[in-house]
Amino acid sequence: MKKAFTLIELLMVIALIAIVSTLAVSKLGGVREVSARKVSLANQKAVERAVEAYLVNGGRLNRLDSLLYAGDGGAPLTGGTEGDFDFTAISTAESRNGLYLGPSDDESARIEQNSGITPDLQKILCLYTLNRAQAEALNTRLGLRHVMAATAYADAAQTAFPSLHYDKDRAYGDGTVPNASDGLDPNASFCVATLVTNSMRFVAINPMTDLGRTVYQACGQELMNTKSWGETYTESEVRAEVAAKGGPLLAFGLGDSASIIGKSDAGIEDAPYATFVQKRYYSRYILLFRLKTIGAGSVSQVIPEFAGVIDCEGNTVRAAQHVIKRM
């Protein structure tokens, strides 16, 4: 007669099956993320090539996402010293100062569940205020006359945050910018086209951070490499370095409203997403433009240059490749 399994043997078999299943599921999750990041890297390279081709063919890069709220009365899109950085305005979660915070209809969950810009990207961002020459250069040389600024129309009948509930005609029918608040979804909430002018603030790559300098380096600007190891640079020294070595890098999101989207010849048919990031974060690709000043005094002029594409974690193409290799 065949001997039956003892209880101990059955428990051991069940435990082994559970361990193998756990390993298989975790391995599958890792494979999926690597695959998603490889797709994202391919998208990133494709966007870079498409933007370069679009500009070479005379395309005008209008209506990019500003990554800031429109705000009530224009703030926080305006403020600061013209032609200068604000290095501390969005350096911490408590002082984002207008940085996009992501989608939410639940007022209590704006920060916890809908963080908008990813933490890794937020670490390398700061604000920059345009002067008149820079604004005119963006208008005339890039064709960037308007940016899309996320905002929300607070319907009086709604008690919860109404990012998905608005009256489009009433919201912007009188020509005013509705109040902006936390928790906006650029694909669902109301966005307004705002004219690019001097005194306007934009998100820029922060050269005061190590990761920010890496982005500048990947875009062809070697910053803060004259001092010995361990020595620090003051804000005034950083400003001088950036001005002398190419100018600030401004960051714009590539949303569905951008003029390059929907073009099958020279452009992009659809705005791609970085799907490895949770939906609560801004998952678009971000275009970088260098505001380069040539000449001096009355003969100086600003030449805006396309500098590259970063993903929604702030990775350049090279950095994204390195992340995939380490996974």
C-alpha cells in the first residue's frame, strides 16, 4: 500500500510553492519595469529626433506645457528678477510655489496621492524669470508665443476639488484666468493658453544641484569644474558660470496641445507617455531649451536652442540607459 504524505511534508510542499510563486511574481514585475523603461527610452530618443527635424523644417514650437499653475491673476507665472534664477522657490515639497502637483478630485489627497512632478525631477528644478530679449527670442525664433498653463475652474456647486468638473464656457468665457489650486490633471482639467512675455517665470534646470549640473553637462555645458574637490560655489558664481557657458536651460512639457503634435510628416502624431511612472505623476517628456546670449551691450542677442529631452524623472538619454543597465 502506498504511503500517504504526512502533514509536515504537505506544509513543506505548500511553503516551497509559495516561495517559488513569490520569486516568479517579483521577477515578472522587474521585467515589466525594465520593458517599460526601454520603451520610454525609445520614446525619448524619438521625441528628440522629431523636435530637431521639426525645427530644421521651419516648424514653430508653440503651446508647450509650462509645468506651473496659471494661478489667480497670473501668479505664480510672474514674479522674480528678470533674467535671473530663483534657486529656492521649489526646492522642497513645502515650498513648491506653483509647481504642478498632479491630478485629484479629493481635496484631502492632493499631496499624498497625487504628487504631480516626480520627486527625482523636482530635485533638479528651480524657477527662472524671462527678460524682454529672452521672451522676444522665444516668440520669434522658436515660435513659442503661448504656453499651456494648468488651472481649474472652481464650480460653486462642487464641494470637492473640481478638476474633472467645470463649465468650459463659463470657465474662460470672460477672458479671465480661473483660480488655480493643487491637484490638476493636464489631460482632464482646464488649461489656458498664456502669452509668453517678459517677467514671466518658467521651470528651469537648477545648476546648483549635482544632478542638475549633470543635465547641463549632457546638454553640452560643463559647469562648476574650476574649483578643487570639496570647495563650494556661491549662487553669484553659479549665475556667472551659467551665463558664460551657454545660458539657462528652460524645461517645457510635451503635451497634446503642442503644435508639433498631430503632424505625420515633420512632427509627432501623438504625445507619448513614460508608462513606468505611476499615473499620479506628470508622465510626459520634457523638452529643454537653452537661452544663449551672444555679443554684449547693444549688439547682444538671445539665441534659444533646443538642448535635448529628459524623461519625467529628469533622466537624459544617457542617464536613462544607465538606469536600465543597473536594473
